[in-house]
Amino acid sequence: DQQVKQNSPSLSVQEGRISILNCDYTNSMFDYFLWYKKYPAEGPTFLISISSIKDKNEDGRFTVFLNKSAKHLSLHIVPSQPGDSAVYFCAASSGRRQTSYDKVIFGPGTSLSVIP
Amino acid sequence: GAVVSQHPSWVICKSGTSVKIECRSLDFQATTMFWYRQFPKQSLMLMATSNEGSKATYEQGVEKDKFLINHASLTLSTLTVTSAHPEDSSFYICSARSAHQPQHFGDGTRLSIL
């Protein structure tokens, strides 16, 4: 049973426009969410995170929105750039206590292509 | 710069041999390290969680005798794939974290068993 879902395996966006990547989760115990970016043959790179006590977190061109009642989060990238083309993984954990033992559950990823 | 180093990045070996993969945190003490496996076009699947000085916790379906994990220090964890077979061919990725920090990932190891 997939606890973290990314229903769009791929997304194409024109350079300069907004990219919106969606993620849904089923486990109500999750309270810490992360987005990772991954290029081929490399490990994922941490992008941005959000705690369940917030509904929005912004870092430069990247903004993550969290809707707890809908168990949904989204990553907005604006403006999109060709270098943003990568696979984006949504991840979640029950990290309220922020212990070192917390597992992170990853979604299947969405491949973003930003067209110049 | 990279905060987690994984070595080797690519290895090809014959069926039946054992392969060791190292994961090092470069500028922080990692109380916990994680090992993942990724099949083509699929997500990262957690194999095991490794805490320094204690036995690793394996996920359901992962053979602990097949995938030996040692977390000898706060900066080093190793994964040994014992008696590797072609079905073990995959992309293995480690990550490391300290308390209150997100996981930082290595660049992965492409393992090909002939």
C-alpha cells in the first residue's frame, strides 16, 4: 500500500511558467514533508520541507503548500528554468519528535521537463 | 558541496562475489544512516536503517544475511551484498542524518552483476 503518492509520472512546462508538482499521502501520522530533486545517476538532493504546523513554506523560487485536511501537498516552482528538469520526489515522515530514527517514505517521483 | 560520499559509484562483478559499498558523512556526525535501493523508473525503496553502534533495522522482505550493514562510526556505514546474483543488480543509495536535520543522500552506486 503506497503511503505517499505522486499520480503524475511526468510533467512538461515552458520555461518561465509555473511548475506545480502534486503529492498525496494516506498516513495521518505523517507530520513532516520533504521534496527532493534527483538527476540521473545521482542521489536525491534536499529541496524544501514543511512541518504540519504550517501550510506554506517558501524558499526562493520554490514554495511548498500543505493541505492537511486533504492530505495533499504541492511544490510550486516559479519561474521554471531548464535546469529544473529532474525527477522530484515527495517524501513524508512522522518526525514530530525529530529523532534520528525517523524513516522517510518516498513517493514514486514526477519527472519534470522544462522546455526552453 | 557533497555532505555524503558514497563509494564506489559503479561496480561490475561476477555472480557469486561479494560487494562492499561505503557511505560516509563528510562534515557532520550521522547518528542514523539509511540504505535504499532503486529500480529503473521506480521510487527509492528503503532497505534498512542503521544506527551507530547497534544492529541495523531491516524493512520487511529484505534479507539481512544477504545485505550486511555495518555502522562502525558516526561517519561511516557499509553495505555488503553477499554472494551477489544478477537480480541484485540495481542502484543503491545511502543517506545520512543527524537529529533535527533532513537526510542527505550520497550519489549512489550502480551495481551490475554478470
